[in-house]
Amino acid sequence: MTIQILMPALSPTMEEGTLAKWMIKTGDAIKAGQVIAEIETDKATMEVEAVDEGVVSAILVPAGTAGVKVNAVIAEIVGEGAAPAPKAPAPFAAPAPLPAAAPAPAAMTAAPIQLPTPMAAAASGDRVKASPLAKRIAKSRGIDLSGLVGSGPNGRIILRDVENAKPGASPVRSPASAPAPALPAGGLIAPASLDQRIYSPDRFMVKPLDGMRRTVAKRLTESFMQVPHFPLTLDLVIDGLLAARARINAGAPEGVKVSVNDLLIKASAMALKAVPDANASYTDDGVILHRHADVAVAVAIEGGLITPVIFNAESKGLAAISAEMKDLAKRARDRKLKPQEYQGGTFSLSNLGMFGIKAFASIINQPQGMILSVGAGEERPIVKNGQLAVANVMTVTLTCDHRVVDGAIGAQWLAAFKTFVEAPETMLL
């Protein structure tokens, strides 16, 4: 009996991933629970275990393949007692251009993931179907488009076809046009979608999107378009917070060092418990009021952003928050977080103060109802008891989802947060 191995959904929101590495090969006998592959999601790299036992009869998706849809067949095994399939299905592969004299390849009837089959360039009279960029690059490199096979929609020649072609015996003569400089190596390509009336292809290059950047772009665009954002900004005097931090670290056990961010996480959680209507998410069925303050903290990593969550932050001490945050941030940068460690937050905190940013407003991380943007703490002149003074001041901006958090609720939350930050001892009450 042939058993199909499907691309797993490693998180509730995963739609596709990259099959980074196979731990098995055709002909291997595998057992249930054995690690067979590594899958890269938009946030992490995770191991996949076999569910069934048998002998690997076909690897359908090669290692390194990106954009593999969830539930696509990636391999097949033959269970015990069954004869191996006489011929393995065609493997997953991106279409490659063929010489003009070669026939078009047969349809991939057994392949689990279908890509457009390359077609001969469609022509109407002497007109060859090709993108403007493909025509421009072909002309500059002396490539005859009529001898190419198009892999775009309806056989249209696109940049990839020109890049993979070699100058033929019938060049397109253009003495006035100098060849365009070769594009840099390392995966940088010119995009076929950029309007060539604005930018010449020899004046830019593009780094292809990875899974994380593509997902961040998609979700933040959806959030900004679908959620009615509004910001509330407040200045906080943090002299008391800085003094409390110094005292805490002076008396802390060896190895424990509490950061300002750790104190802000705790203050955020306490404010969410003090103003429960702010710890909410919008749904079409009603407003969800969360029982715990699960604070997601933005961590910058190579290629994007991830928000590991400190769950039940209202009930954790500063030493526990500090240790957990350090561990989550390290594993986030190594892309070793599990989905349950960066999903399910009820509120987000993003701190750019270490970069000297004075104030900014963030995009809401759906389905959360609020996100706090923290600027740099710096000495500023203030008026205290009618007198000019100098104090350490931090500007914070609370971005709210107006469907669930009204201005008054957001203001109440900021007032509670201000109390906990400016008088840290109140977090002990």
C-alpha cells in the first residue's frame, strides 16, 4: 500500500513553507516517530516526524524547495507487505527553459504540486509574447526571443527565460545599444514586475522575498487595511523606574540582571489586569476579554520580526520575566521557537529606544487589540512644582483597535501604565 507524506501545518496560520532538508532518501526504511525532514516556516525551522512505517518509494519535493503548500504530497512510502511502485512520480521542480527544437515537456500528471508548464513563445505574425523587461534585456545581450521557450502565463517569455538563455547564432543587432552590466551573484535579480519606465534595469537589484518577509508584509498590510488604528501618546518620567532597577539588580542573585524592558513588560501586564476591557480582541461574534496578560515582545531578527510571548506575565516576578525573555530572544534569533511560543499573545510591546528613536507608532498585531511603542529614555527639561527641572523622560505611543478599544479605555490603560512605571513599587500592591 502506498502512503502519502503531506506537507504539515506546523502552526494554525501556516499556508506554505520551505522544505529545508530531507533526513531520508529513496529506499530507506522509516519508523513512526523518526525525524524525516526539516521544514522552515515564516518564523522558525522545525523537525517533522514520520507518522507511518514503510520504505521510501519517492521523494517528490527536493530539499530547498520554497513555497510548498500545506497538505501537498512531498513524498511517498510503501507500507509493509506491499510491492514498491514500478515508477516514482515525477519530482517537484521549477520549469526550466528548453531549446527551440525540443518538444514541450509532458504534463506532470503524478506531481503533487503543479507549476505552469513551459510553452513555446506564442507569436502573432512576427510578434513574440514577452515582458517588456525580457525584451529589453534580450536586446542588450543579443538574444533572439523567437528561439526561446516562455515559462510565463500562456507561454509568455519572462526575465527568467532570458537570464537562462545563451546568445544564439541569430542575434538581435542593435549597434547603438551597449550590453547591460551582468547582474550581481548571490541571489539578487531584477524584478519583472517593476515599471521599467521609472527605473532602468542596470540601476537596481532586488533581494528575493523569504518566507518571513513575505508573511510579515501580508499580515501587516491586512492589519493596516482592515483595522481602524488610532494612537495615544504619553510622556513618562522614568527616574523612579531607573532607580528601582538599580536597586533590584544590586540585590539580585548572581546571573540575574533586570532590564528596563523587563520592567515595562511587567507594568504592561499589571495595567492590562487593572483595565481588563483593554485586554481584548475583536471578533464578529463578540469582543473577547482575555483572562491573563500574555505580553508579546517584538524581537528583531535577520530578515524580519518575531514576537515571542511572555504568558501570564501578571503573575511572574521580574527575575522570571528577565530569564524567560533572554531565552526566547536567543532562540528567536536562531529561529528555534515553537509556534506556541510566538502565537497567542493578547498585547504587544515594541521598544526601539535602544536605537535612539524618540517616538513612533506601531501597526497592530492581529488579533490583539493594542500595541505599545516605546521610545528612548532621555534627559529632557520639565516643569515640576512650577520650577524648571531636568528628568529622564520616555515617550510611549499606544496604538488601539477602535473596534474593541475606545479612546477612553486606551487612556485608562495608559494612566494605569504610567502609575506602574513612574512608581514601580505600586506593582507590589
